[in-house]
Amino acid sequence: MRVISAAELAVLAKELQDMYDFYIERFYEVSEGRFRIKLKRGKEQCNLQIILSHTINRTSYVEKQDQPTNFAMAVRSKIEGFQIKEIRQMNNDRILALALKKSDKEMNMIIEMFDKGNIILSDKSMNMLLVYRQRQFKDRIIKPNVEYKPPKQPDSYKIEVPKVVNPVIFRDKDGNAVDYSMAMPDKYKNFEKQEFSSLQELLDAFYFENPVGIEEEKESEVVQQLRASIEKQRKILQDIDESISESKRMGDVVLSNMNRLNVMISELKKNKRITKQEAQSLFSDINIIDLDLKNKTITIEVD
């Protein structure tokens, strides 16, 4: 599945300007790398879809949500009730930043759309508070309590954004959406073309027909088997650790009671006809479970 370009993200940043002053009602993690933000402004409601490295767009397709993930709950606790005050592309790169405000509090949601993508929450000074994926690169680190810095760009770097955008989905002979473009590339001249009024509308239709994550889900079956195997090994190691811990505890108990036990053994050697009751009366601080002088065994319980 193709990834979004910096030029396409620049177009999306312009299209999303009409989302200013919307309040964030709820944040959802739909699946790995897929998110939805429920927004409200007066009586108007809408949903913003984020598919990392692929699209950020208003969506008409709202999926039912399962139990919220830890990341979703953490994001909710920080941004719900905040208002979108600015949407901008950062560094002419595949990075979109949403400036958020609530009373005197200000935050940023930074959405990286390259590689596997990332969602980062920072304070006003760009100090990172919460990240979806912690990463470390040669020239920057993505983790909480570190200042956010976008990747460095060459001085000569610039993006070419078409003056006139004609969003088009190209369909094969079976009607399948195989690609999209903001222009009309020659390689698709024999394909059926479906035009849209905005890039957002196109992306919403394209990714509804081509849901991201199918390949990842197939791969996850293998991952799940590996995780199950790892979990089994972890359980075995945990049982071993518990057994070692219990043996150590018993050894410590024996050592801490060694003087009393030595006195008891010495007395039993002297009186080989002593009964369990008699022994118990002599050593009242030790609970004698069983006494078998014939086989030279004694079972006791000590604290």
C-alpha cells in the first residue's frame, strides 16, 4: 500500500483548515496505527481519521470501538476538551501539527506520516509528554521528557505542490481502486478515473475500499504464536523462580531455627522411647507434626 507524500500532506493541511475551533470529544485507537478523533463545534460534529503514513482526513466511516487501549486512554486524559487552534505542516515534511488549547493550557499533537508513523503529544514548548512509538535515530530521540525535533532537511529541499488539484482514483477493469493522484499521470491513461472534490474525500473512499492492516493481521498470526511460545517459556521461568524462592525461604527458616533444632535432636537421641506428646511438651515452641523414632524421622512446623 502506497504512503502519503509531503505534497499530498500539504494539500491536506490546507483542506483541514476548516477544523479550527472544533473541540476534541474523544480519541480512539481503532487498530495498530489507525486512530479516530471525534470532534464537535456547536451543533456540528465530525470524525478525523488518522492512518499513520497513509492519510489524515475527515471520515464518513465510523467503526465501533472495542475496549480502549492504554495509549488511547492516556491520550484522552490529556487532550479531551481541548480546542484545535492551528493545523500546519512542519518543516515541509510529512509531519502535521495540531495546536490545541483549553483555557490557559496549550498542547500540540504531532502526527508523523513517514516510516511507520507516530503520534506525539507535547507541551507548548515542544517538550514531549506522550508518544505512540518511542524511537531513537542518529540525530533525534522520540520519547517523553525530551524536546521534539523534526528530521533535518537539506537547505535545498522543497516540495512541489500542484497549483490545481484534481484528486482522482484510478480503477482497474474490475473496478478496484488501485491508486490515486492529485494529477493525471500517463501510466494510468487507460484506467477508469473517478474524480473527487477534495483529497480528503478521495482518501476516505480509497482507504475504505483498501483497508490498511490486512497484511499486518495475517502476519500477526505468526506473531501471536511466537508470543504464546514466549509466554509459555516465561511461565516456566516464573515457576522456577518461585520454586527457588520457596526453597530459599525454607532454608532461611531452617537456619534461623538451627539452634532449637539441634537441641531437639540431641534430646531425642538421649531418650529413644520418648513419645510425640512428651516431645511436644518439652519443645512447645515447635509444632511437631509426626515423630517416628524407629525410622529416625521427625516432621515439624516452624515459623
